[in-house]
Amino acid sequence: MKTIIHFCFLALATISYPAGALEQSHPQKRITNLPDRDKDSKFSYNGYISQGWSLSRPEHFNVSGQSSNRAGSLARTEIGAYGSYILTPNVDLRGGLKYDPTGTFDRKPHVVFGLLDLHDSSSSYGVRFGRVRNFFGFQSSTRENPATRILDYPPQSIYRESFKTVSSSGDGIQLYAVDETSIGLFKAELTLANPILKPQRELVEGFFGYPAQGNYTTRTEAALRTVNLQWASKDFTWAAHYTISRLNLNYLPAAIDLVEGAYSMDLTLHTVGLRRYLGDVRVTGEVLYVAPSGKVWDVLDQDPSAEKFQSLGAALEVAVYKGNWVYAAGYNVWYNNIYDRKGNGLGHSLGLPAHRFYSHDINLGVRYTNDAWVWRAEVHRVQGTSTLPVTSNPSLPAERRHYMFVSTSITYKF
């Protein structure tokens, strides 16, 4: 039953545009989430090729591939291409393809988004059909694109690394509207979609622990309903967002499994964020709260705290922009159950180390960007292992709960 945040990621909905539109200097770009259009061309595209390296200690604590090996890991390879075509002043086609083994846990490229966008001439309101982009936080788009994100590992309590595929998009319909008022710029989105439930083993094992061997069902058997609200002040010194999502997830157990019989599980997810711009300094705070219900909680009947099972994540980040350089520092926490913050109850119920059910991460990072290249480096000191990918860490020692890792990457963008 490792973090319910996994499913929080499923819970969102939104933006469908070429990657890179969010991480621009003007805050209005971040709230409208609309790409810059070349008035003289109907077709536009961009993309990237990125290679990362990570090293973690102690042994057996892997953040990416087998990063605890002596030489570290080069498992983080990302290749992506995004494009849009203006059919008419009111109709766009948009799509994106990405190869990312660390997000999908396989070696196959996947469609990040692909949709038809019908809107008014100013793109102030419209409707999107197809595989639509998900919004659940300020970094929900930039985290997926190495050409735009500050760090390779943004706050893991909000943006779980091994669930990028699940969190990035869903198949369905999305309504949106943008309006400028006397108190600032507002954006609202309503989404009904089916989440992309990949990778199955990471989802299932990460949620239940290793005895679970079944699969989550997809498409029409999983429903996600999301309302997202965003705001930026008129002088663009403040920005905020709030998202509420309701997710119904169906589970089909294996012949021998932790839970007997198929069942449905319901999750209600709330994400709140506030951002302040102070000249070259950007301060961001975000909170993720998850309230679950369903038959799955019967497996925790040995844990008294399961009667009040609620998950919580919080993150604070400060970024300083100096020319082509960005310097960042952050702290984030995650609790599978806020009534069992040390994980003792969950650990006892599932036979796993208690540190599997919480995480405290403090980190420092730097990024350099020019017209064609992006380089970044970061270091993390973590207590608790709830944010580590389960399939890369099958047997963590119960007596060790601290680990550190460093990561660096180079990205070519076009």
C-alpha cells in the first residue's frame, strides 16, 4: 500500500500544448498554458534529447535504474517531440510523443497527448477531445520536459517520478475558459477522462506491497473527474491553483492475491498551490491531500489507524534566476497516512519496513540554459523511502531509512 500519491497523479486533467509553454518568463503564460503561435506558419514543433546520470547511497537504495551501483546509473534517457497544426483560427491539432523508460518502465515510446482543440479566436474558452494533458500543480507540465524543468527530481511528495506516465495525461474530454478580471487572470478546467494506467507493476506493487499480483483496469472501467482553477494577479507577482479530483479505480486480482475478489476503490484528491514572484526570486508552496475509500482498506484491519486513513504531501521550493542560471533549494514531505506518520501501523499490516510509508526530502540544485542546451545538477538527502520506485527496490533493509543521491543531466533542445 505504498503511497496513495500514486493515484493522486491519476487525478488531473488539462493542458494540451507543446511542452515548454509553461516555463516562460511571463507568469501569464503559466496560467493560460497556451503555446506561442507563429502567425506566418500553421505548423510548429519542438523537442529534446536528454541523458541523465544518478548515483545513490547506501547500496540497494535506487532512485533511477540501479543507481546504487558503484558507477551509478544512466537509465534516465528521454527523447520527445511535440507539434501543433492550426486547421482554422478556431481549430488546432496537437500531439506529443516521448520515449522515457524511467516513467513507463519499458522501452517503448508513448503518446503523451494527442487532441483536437476547438476554441474561440482568442483561445479564451474551448473544448479538447482526445488524450488531454493533466494539470495538478505548477510543475505538472515542466517536470515531464527536460528542456524546461529546473530539477530532474521536483518535489517527489507532489510529483512522483515513477508515475509520470500515469500523471501526464488521460483519454477523454476537457472544457476550459480563461478570463481577465479586475483582480487578475483566471483559468478554469473541467475534465472527464480515463487515466493511462502504466506501468501496471509499479502501480499495483507500489500501492499494496509485493503480495499483490493483479491489475488495474483501464478505459471505461476507470473514471476520473477533475475541476482545476488557476489564478494570477494583475501585476503577475502572485499565482495560485486548486484542483479537486475524484477517481474510481477497479482492481482485478490474480488467482492468489492480497485481496480476494474484484473491487472498486474511490479517491478524492485536493491539490493547492501558491507562488510568489519577488524580482529574480520565485517561492512556491504546494499541498496534496488524499482521502480514499473502498474495499481495499479491509486489508488494513490489523492497523487501527486505517479507520482514519488520509494521505498528505507538502512541498516548499525557492528558485533564484540569474541570467542563464537558476539556483534552487527545497524541502518536501509525504505521509501515506497522516495518522501513522512513522509508518509503523502500515508496516505491521503489510509486512514491510515502516520507512516505506513516509518521506522527508531536502535538496539543492542548479540549472544552466542557453539557446540549444540545458545542464542541471542536484543533490538530495532523504529520510524514508515512500517515494522510491518499488520495482527498482524489491528488498530495502528495515534498519536503514536514510539515503542520499546526486543527479546530473544534459539536454539538447530543438
